[in-house]
Amino acid sequence: MRISELGEFGLIRNIQSLSLRKSSSALIGIGDDAAALKVSSSKILLVTTDMLLEEIHFDFSFTDFHSLGWKSAAVNLSDIAAMGGVPRYCLTSIGIPDYISVEQIKDFYRGFHSLMSTHKTVLVGGDTCHSRSGMVISVTVLGEVNKKNLLSRAGAKPGDRVFVTGTLGDSAAGLEILKKKAKSRGGMAKGAEARTLIARHLRPVPRTAEGRAIAHSGCASAMIDISDGLSSDISHICEQSGVGAEIRSDRIPISPSLMKLSGGLTMPVLFYALSGGEDYELLLTVPPGKIKRLQSLNVPVTEIGTIKRGKVVLLVDGSNRKRRLQPGGYDHFRRTKVT
Ligand code: ADP
Ligand code: MG
């Protein structure tokens, strides 16, 4: 069977089923933003790892090394944030092709540490190899969380409200602007709005403090970071929690910059917000009785829907028309994007 028939998540399920041993101290294993490993009766070790591959995740025609280092840190810190944890240590493994210089690698690490050091996260190891086909980056972050504050993708209940931090779609729109700019050799993408969207793509800011505040308050029943896109990530929460959801398309928060530039983009704004991905915002579910507690935190959140019984995820528009919301984020093997 071809891997493209199975897709990324189908393949991961196959890998998971071949795992020979289970451990009772692995409270959360494959299937969440980070693994949660019990180290004492109250402390949990969080471990997450993510790869960034040249031409898949980044392109040197529009990514500088400093931003690439920053982003490699951000995507992993975001997974620790989604569990409500505090990042502590990290490891970096890199495959370097011939055309990359020492100075460029140093720029990568300057960008990497500029974000990691604001999180007091220390580089403690890794691996360095030569690559024959493109740069390969693999970052692992170790973090911690008190057992009582641990949040996972499972735990959403019918009636819970769905919230998202910040705004969605900027990163994907920023990528489109960068691609157009690269094609026209820097001829486009002037202006503050375009720069804002580009920055959200190249240097995303993980919601670590917000994730921690949400976890400490005890208001959320489930949480995930939006890396694949809202449509995919809400389905991850629903699958892991055994529930369905209704998401209101007219409530999805869109930034003023994206609204302003929407006329010049190839797709409607909602496409970027639902399926664009790489937002690195947090998506969480909150029981109605705890919404006030969430709103009392200093975290910018918008209510975008409700958790329902069943398994179906629906998108409801302003006229109450409902349609099925298919996971539309990037699948590494299907290589398709659907709204
Ligand atoms: P995220 O987007 O939050 O980084 P992914 O979609 O990459 O999460 O991965 C989903 C889950 O599958 C995670 O728990 C991850 O650790 C696990 N996973 C992905 N690939 C593998 C693999 N090759 N072996 C074991 N676990 C994997
Ligand atoms: Mg994640």
C-alpha cells in the first residue's frame, strides 16, 4: 500500500499499533502535543519533538537563518504550551547540506536561542550530520507541569465552549505573500500589514504564558495548539475526546491586517483561518461554568463554537447553514488541502 493512501495520521496509527510495550508512567503517549511522563506523584515530564525540512517547511528563497532558528524553537515551545507546561531543556539535531556556511548555522542558533532564552530553556544536546538533500532540523523540548495542571487533547465534553487565542490565518496568508514576493524578486509585499502577516509566518510567538495561565486556572477541559489548521486541530480534540463540535465561521477571529489584505489573496479569508495552519495559537474547550474564570485571565480569547455529542464537526455560517468541516490542514503524504 502506498503511504499516500493512508495519510500522515493513518501512518502514525500504524506505527503506534506496532509498539510492543506500554508503560503505566507514560500518562500520555502518541497522539497528543507532547508525551506526559510521570516522574513523581505530582510532577510530569513533557517531551515533544518536531522536524523542519527544507522545501517542505521552509524555503531559503524567503527564509533567513535567524528566523528559521526562531521558528524551530517556537513550534516546539508551542506544543509544551498546549499541555499547560513550562519548557526547561532542548536538543537540536541538524543535517547540513554543502551550500550552507558556518555563519549561516551561527545565525540559525542566534535566532533559536533568542526565543529559547526568553523561556529560560537550555540547549543540552543534539546531533550534527551532513545532508545530501536539503537542510534537516529536528528539535526536542523537555518541559514540566504539575500533574493537576496537565491538559491534553482528551477531556472535551458536550456543552463545553470552544475558544481560540489571538487570530487565525495570518501565517498562511504571510506565506502566500512571501511566495509571490520571491517570484517577483521582492517586487511586492510592501506595507505594514504585509510585514505583520510575514512576521507571523517567519517568527511565530508561542503562547507559553497563556497556556500556563489557562492550565493553572483549571478552566479548560482540553487544549491543543493550532499547527495544522483549525479544521484539523478541532478534529484532533474531537477524536481524542470522543465528541463532535459546531464551529461558527462568523466568530473566527481574523486580524485587521488579514482583513485589509484579503482582496489581494488567492483564497477567501476563511480558507487561511480554517486550513492555513502554523498559527501556533491555542484551541481550548471550557465548560460553561468556567468561562468567567477564563475571561478573568489576561489572555486574548474568542468563543468560536460548542462541543456536541457524536463525532461530526460542523461549520455553521451566519445564516445558520451547516456543513461538515473536513480536516483541511497539511498532510505530509496526501499533500492536499481541502476546506
Ligand atoms: P504536533 O502537530 O502537535 O507536533 P503531530 O501531528 O506531529 O503533532 O503528531 C501527532 C502525534 O503523533 C504526536 O503525539 C507525535 O508524538 C506522534 N508521532 C508522530 N510521528 C511519530 C512517529 N514516527 N513515531 C512515534 N510517534 C509519532
Ligand atoms: Mg501541537
